[in-house]
Amino acid sequence: MAKLTYTNVNGYLVPNLTCKSDERMGALGKYGLLRRNYLKKHKNSLYQVMLLQGTIEQHLLEVDKAAREREEFILKQLEKRDTLPDKEAEQLTWLRKVNQHRAIAEEIILEELIYI
């Protein structure tokens, strides 16, 4: 763990904290960003601890990867259970079903991985 340095501001020692901007954070997807926002708003102490320990980036990337893999798996399962109509013949019905499957998958992911 890195050693903290402090700055004296009006008699108070304030830690010199910097967040290392990693190029991997640029690869953070929708679910990683949702998890980060959830931690900031609802579990701020956990977020701050992870930020100070330098583990937040890895955590968010792992959650994002797991969520994308889970979404792919759920969509395949939903397609097996509720097959999609022919895209060429019934475009609107196909689109409605695809959007319905994505909404179901997203709701499951949010409950299982993001908002915990």
C-alpha cells in the first residue's frame, strides 16, 4: 500500500489523494459505470475504502465483465425458451421480442450484480 502524504491547510492535515487514471477505466462499460454510481450514492464508505486501497478499478472492471457475460448467457437462454420470429417476415414483432429479452436480462443483472 502506498504511503500517504499530507498538506497543512489552516491547521488541519489533509491527505494528498490522487486517483490514478488508468487506460483500463476507459474500457469500463455500462454496467461498470452503473456499479460505480451505485457505490458512490448508496455505499459511499465502501467506495471510499476501495478508492483508497486502489481496488476500485479492478472491482468495476470485473463487475462489468461478469455482467456482460451474464447478459449474453441470459439472452441465449431466453431465446431458447421464447424463440424469435423471422426477422425478415415480422420485423416489428422481432424487434419487440429482442427488446423484451434485453430488458429482462438487464433487470436480472441489475438485481444480481449491480445493486448489491
